[in-house]
Amino acid sequence: MAGVDKSIFAQGIRFACQGCGDCCRTRGRYGYVYVSLPERRRLARHLRLAPRTFTLRFCEKTDGFFRLRSIGKDCVFLEGNRCRVHRARPEQCRTWPFWPENMTKKAWARDIAGKCPGIGRGLRFDARQIERHLQREIRRERLR
């Protein structure tokens, strides 16, 4: 996990989504939410659509990979500050805030810990759980 500073999460991190919606808005390097075929199928089922209809309506293709459309700087599924597909959300969304690019001292201090109201609340994720989230995100990125 090149670039990841494990000291950030060595003692674990408490996190519980507070529903602010900020992670669903494009901010610099977190521009896209990529969705695999199984994720598109799950989202389509959730919305009671055919997978093809879902893909045509809600996805775009970038460099050969499908991603969710954005409306301005917001995810297409952000309504107010809430995700309307939260139960079926993509893996990339499920692993927030434990993304490799967030786990540097600079990014964590500047973009995450100081801005995400869910940090320091809720369940404590131990270092092993955070490592698993990071590994899932790294595998997902490699498949993209």
C-alpha cells in the first residue's frame, strides 16, 4: 500500500456517517465513482430497472470503465445531503473514508479528519478492519 501512512489508523478510527453528503460531492481527486457490472446490477435492482436501462440513464464511460454520472459536482444519487441508493451503494462509497489516497498525513488532516463530521463518532474500526477496507479499494481500483 504505497503512500499509505499506517500511523494514521494504528490505534483505530471511530467513524459513523453523519449524512452530511460531502463525500458525495466532487472534491479534487475524488472525481468519479466507478461501478462494476455487479454493482450496476445491484443498483438497477434497487431502483427496479433493467441493468441496461440503469447504465444508460445513470452511468458514463471513461477510459473504458463505467462511472456514475454527476450533476454539477454532486453524485447523481445525492438528494439534499442523502444518498437515495444508500442500501445498494457501490463498494467505493462503502469503503469511505478508508481510501488509500486519504491515508496520508496531509490528506487525512486537510481533507478528511477536519471536514468529515463522521470521524471520531460511532463504531471504532481497528487497524485490521481498516486494512481490509484499503485492500478492497486497492483491488477494486486495479480491476478498473
